[in-house]
Amino acid sequence: MTPKRTAPVPNVAVRPLLSSQAEALFRSVLSSVEFGIMVTDLDHVALACNARFGELWGVDIDQVVNSDPESVRQMARLRIADYEGWLRNLEDVYADPHQTHHDELVLGSPHLVLNRSANPVYDQQGNLTGRIWTFSDVTTEHRLRRMRDVIHFVSTEYDPDPAFVYRRITERAGEFYGSLCLLSIRDGDILHFRAVGGPDAANIPTSQNQLTDSYCQFCLAQNRPTLVQNAADDPQYANLLPAQLGLTRYAGVPIYSPDGSALGTLCILDRHSDVLMDEEDLRFLQILAVRIGSEISREGQLKRMQRDLEESQQNLIQNEKLAITGTLSASIAHDIRNILSTISLQLNTGDPDPARALGRVRDQLERFDLMAYRLLSYARSSRVLLQPVDVREVVLRVVDLLGVHLEIARTNVEMNFPADFPPVAADPARLDHLFVNLGLNAIQAMAAGGTLRFLGETEDDHVIVLVEDTGPGMTDAQIEGLFSPFRTSKSGGFGLGLYSCRQITRECGGDLTVESTLGTGTRFKIRLRRYV
């Protein structure tokens, strides 16, 4: 007679005191599935769980079914990062006994991602008797899904600045692993950190590292992806600086230039040697490194284009300067010749009234003085010394300087400043140049004569000086670009007068604007800071 064989006891734990029929049912069902299961009653007491549940949670299943709900929760506490959030979620699920719940739960030590489902259990009469919890390990699927999300981001991210793109990619890699991520570019024996990502990015003390102190030396020497799961277990890596600092896990891939040479590395550094990395992680980092390499190449191309553009601009500016210098020199020589010819004529006419002849010579010398003022206003002062300046004194001085021009052009001058008009913070010589240019422009605009006005107003911590003329005014097209250098409508002009006027006001911390109406005239508004 063949001996009776005894069936092995299924690896299932069942709470004592359950009926033999219920225990047999639990053992039969829970031992036949590959995912973790726990069954609880309406009071959340664990009635049964299988071995897979214990493996996933790292708990003793016999202890689970012999403990109260609070003790079971404490068993899971070490595996859950956000324990309080997990408890709140449980309360939400328990709030409705008939509720069906599905989500993903992330565990640590070791890292796992579980697909969790909670479903109500009913008896034959339809009465609610408890809840069944199922847990399946979806760590690999979850990781691949997150990798696809990052790769999609990498493939679509764009910015005119390549550095912005490769920094964002480095940051996303650091976020993905929850680890330090370094984008390093090799320069001889030095690795320069071009970008840093991850939770410890702000704690990096330097922006570079010696190549011989890094894991990256092996990645670059072998010119291929390199994985160090635990540097403490390998004498080749154990004495490196990162390993001594506790950063024992490393994954690095080379970054290549278009010609195939290795520029540097993209690597992950952390303390999570208990979490395995594999070839899939290296392939993932390689995809990121390809995009980073293309952005670094684009950055180099843009820099070369920028250098070429700047060189071309400098050449154009130099050529323009030479052309303007020649024209300006010719104009100055022409003006000097005219002034000297007039003086010579005055001296040779033999005027019987020496005082009148001397006055005419003095008028021509004042033209020299005025020409010098205009030329000086074109040059930007290398050092602006702000001091208290009485604008009224400046205007009186300028009006006196323009006297001959005002008389020839039959131009009247009006001035209206408050008695308590405050001093402004300015360079007095530069302010003279400012009003000389504005005054001459106004005189030239009123070819048939008119009125030139200087008006003063106060405004909080600034003062306003208005320079108005009764000339023909300007169109919007004429006003546009009025303060740009080398733009002029005057024959023989250089387009530097109003440009220098605005520069002078800005040197003093103010500004210059213009308003004009056809047939009425033009008003320049000078806004200067009060001297405090």
C-alpha cells in the first residue's frame, strides 16, 4: 500500500480563532497568487496575509496576523517616507467601507513602487465583512515610465540659450534619481562643473574638481559608460575623494563633441548603494548626454558667431569713426578758415573806430569758444563729478555765450525760474555743454526769428528744466531716432548734438525727452535730480 503523502502547508498566515473553513479558504486563495495580499475585517484587524505581502513590506506575516492595527502600521513605518500622509490616505479609504481604491505607493529601504488596490469584501448575503488589499511590485515599470517622461522632456526642451537647456536636463536627471547630478567638462586634469542638479546641488563647495579625485577619470579613460554600485567594496575606488565623503554609488557616461572626442561626463553621485542601478540606467543617461552634447556644440557655434559678429561690428564702427573723423576735421578746418578770414578782413579794412573793430574781432573769437563747447559736448566725460549746480546761473552763462547768434537770428530769450529753485546734482561743465547744444538747435530751428524760453519747475526729488522754441515743430517721423548718434537732417551736421545732450543728462542721473507740434514749436524736457 502506497503511503499517504502529506501536502505542504501553504506559506500563508491566518489569524487564530477563525473557523477552520475560513482558514482553509484563506490559505487556498492567498497561496495561489503571485502578488501580496492582506485581508482585514471591518475594524481593520489583519485576518490573513501571504508570504509575498511579507516580502514586499519586509515584515513577519505571522506577527502581522497576531497584532492589532496600530502595531501593524508601526511595522510599515520604516518603509514609508511620508508616514503621516500615508495615515491620512488610509483614513480616507476607511471613511467609506464600500469604496474601491487604487494608487501607487513608494517604499524605501529598499526602494520599491507598489501598485496598491483596496476592495470591499461581501458575504453570500451581500453584507460587508471586510477589505482585501493587494500589492504588486511595479518598480521596473514605474522607473521605465518615468524615464520615458524625462526623455520626452529632453527631446522637446528648447531655449535660445543652450546653457539653459543643458542645465535643465542636468536638473531633471538629478530630480529623477533624487541624487547629485554633475555635468563636467574636462580641461586637462581639471573637471569644470558646467551644470549641477539634484537635492544636494546647492551644497557643492567648488565649481571644479581634480580629474584624479573623481570616478569620471575611469569613465573618460575607458571612453564608455561606467557604473560603480558600491565604491566601498572595491579598492580601485574606495580611496577616491567622493567615496571618502560617503558618495559610494556612481553612474557616468561620456559627453561627445561632433568629431567624436569626449568633452566630459554626465554622472550621478549618491549614497544609495543599496539601490541597484543597471544597464538601463546607463542607456538612459546616454540619451541625456547626447542631447547635452548637441547643446554644448550649439553653444560653441553661437559663441563663434558672436565673436565674428562683434569683430565685424568693430570693423564697421572703426571705419565709420574714420569717415566721421575726416568729415569732422574738414568741417572744423572750414569753420576755422572762415573765422580767421573774417578776422583778417576786419583788421585789413582799417576801421577808423578801433573799439568797434575790436568788438567784431571779439565776436569771431566767441565763435571759436562756442565751437569748442560743441566739440567737447560730443566727448563722454571719463569721470563725472556731481556737485550742487545752480541751473539759473548756467542758463545765464549760456545765453551770454550765444549772444551773437541770438542777435543775428533775431531771437528773443525768456527765462522763468522760481525764486527758490533748488540746485541740481550735476557736472557744471557738462551742463554748460547741454544747454549750448539745445540753445543752438533752437536758434537754427527758428530761421526767421522767434522766442527761446528756459523754464524751471520742481517735481518731488527732481527739478524740470524746459527749453522751448517757437519754430516750425517736428513730425513723429522726425522725432523718432532724434537722440540716436549720427542721425541728422542738417546739411554738414554729424547727428551728435542731441545724442550728447541725452548722454549728459543720464550721466547726472536724469533724462531728456522731447515734445513737438507742427506749426507751434518744440519743447525739450530735462529732468535732473535735486542735490541732497
